[in-house]
Amino acid sequence: MNRNETSRLQFTDAERGDPRLRKHIRRADKAADKLEKAQASIPKQKKRIKSSLRFEEVEKPAPAAGLSHTVKAAPLNVVFNQGHRKIREQEKDNTGLETAHTLEGAAETGVRLAAHSNRVRKLRPYREAARATMRLEKANVNALYQKHLQDNPHLTSNPISRWRQKRAIQKQYAKSVRSGQSVAATMENASQAAKRAAAAAATWRSWRSRRAVPAAAGRRNRKRGSGK
């Protein structure tokens, strides 16, 4: 999957008609629709393809964040503050100068607020797309997890094992999206990761049970010895 494209999972008609999966699949589809809408609102720019005269539309990079803008504007703000401090020292004896300085300060505040509002407006589509991506990831992971449980009912008995399986699906899904795998590969790899997690949990439970048997026998022997 391309990270810039919607990670829309593919399900069969039988899976979509299954009442145990229908709700989770609808949530994943709805989240994918919202992400597509959010990505469509991101401004585009033309990018020239190397060794070719063709151009293609790509998403514009997000504007600088508020912190970066504040750091860049810091030297200018220092100059303004020093100038205003000197004016305040002189305006104590001059009412006209004080009034002019007050109006100037209000105007500068208005300019800064307008710049901040413009920056927030430019960043809004990128933030909405990021939120939509997070919601889609959550919905897809849950749909994959429910599908895995439906396909492997023998792996659903232990709550710790189920938690490990869902965690494995979540990690594998994120890894597949980062590496640009196809939707089919993402779904298959997530299922295999969950099965490995279930097998590891079963091995751990078996080891704990084998270890618990001699420990319990030792406690019984100690109680019998103390009773004598």
C-alpha cells in the first residue's frame, strides 16, 4: 500500500454479509471514505518527472508548524520588543505619543493574529488527513482482528492470547503500511502474525503449567512435613 493512498481493506461478499463481521467492515469502509475525502482536500502541486517532460500532481508539503514559525520570528520579535520598551520610557510625559504607541501595538497584534489564523487554515487539511489516517488504522486493525477470530475460532479461548494476537496484527499492519505492501499482502501478513502470537502464547502457557506441577507438589510435601 502506498502511504499516500487509502488503505482500504478488501473483503469477500460472504464476509461482508456475515453478521459478526458486518459492523466492523462498515466501520473500516467509512473510515477509508473519510480519509479519501481528507486527502482530496490537501492542496496539490505539479512535479516534473525526471528525464521526462511529463508532470504529475502531488500533495503539497505541509507548511511550517507553529513552533518552527515562532523560532524563525524570534529575532524580529526581540527587535520589536526593544523598540516598544524605549517608546514606553519616553511616552510617560507625552499623551499623544502614548496614544499612538497604543494604536501601533493593537495594529501589530492584529497582524500577528491574522498571520496565525492563516497558518492554522493552511495546516487544517493536513491535520484532518492525519486524524483520518489514525482512525482508519484503528478501524482496519479491528476488522482484521475480528476476521482472524472468525477464521480461527480455536485461537479465541484465552483472553491473554487474544490480546497478543490483536497486538501482533496492529504491529504488522503498521509495518506493512510503512513498507508499501499491497492490501492483500497486508491482510495475509497480519493473519500470519496473529497466528504466531497465538502459538507463542500457547507455548508460554504450556511452560507455565509444567513449571506449576512440581511447585504445587513441593508445597503439598512441605505441608505434610509440617503436619507431622
